[in-house]
Amino acid sequence: MAFAEKTHYTQVKAKALSGMAELYREQSDFTTALSHHSESIALLDKIGAKCDLAEAHYQLALTHQKMGDAEKSQTAFQEAIRLFTEMEAPQQVEKVRKAIGKSDEV
């Protein structure tokens, strides 16, 4: 984060925020996780970093999934699938679909 702030490298900052959101999700600090996800997605959308944006939506979906919010989780999963499909990344689409399947098992 410090490097990203110092160099004004938006993509690095966004990826760092997404990584921090994952850590907060693992600690069940969902409020902080969601805040970091939102900021990361906004930055990535602004600069058009489609691959990282798709991954950020996937991570957001996993957070909503862990929170038990099926509707928001599905919305974020579908956005990740849409972006990965546009990029012709079938393995990433499959990764997201497998994660969706896990939510059905809960």
C-alpha cells in the first residue's frame, strides 16, 4: 500500500486493497472486508483493469458467500463470470462456477 501511495500506481493499490479484504474476510471482519472490496473495485473499474476487476468481483462474492448473503454473492459471481468470459478465460470461469457450487453445499 505504501508503495502504491508513493508512486500513485492505482492498480497496485487496488490489488493490495483486494488482498487486505481477503484477509479481513478470513478474520470475519466483514465490514472492513467489504469496504476494501468496494474501494478496490472502484479503482480497477476506473482504470479498466478487466482481469483484476474480475478477480476483485470474485473475491467480493466469496466474502458475501461467507457472510451468508446469497443474493449479493450471486450478483458478484455473475459479474466475475461476465468479465472472465469477455476475456476468454474459461479456467477462471470454471473457478468461479466451482465456488458457486460450494455455496449450494452450505
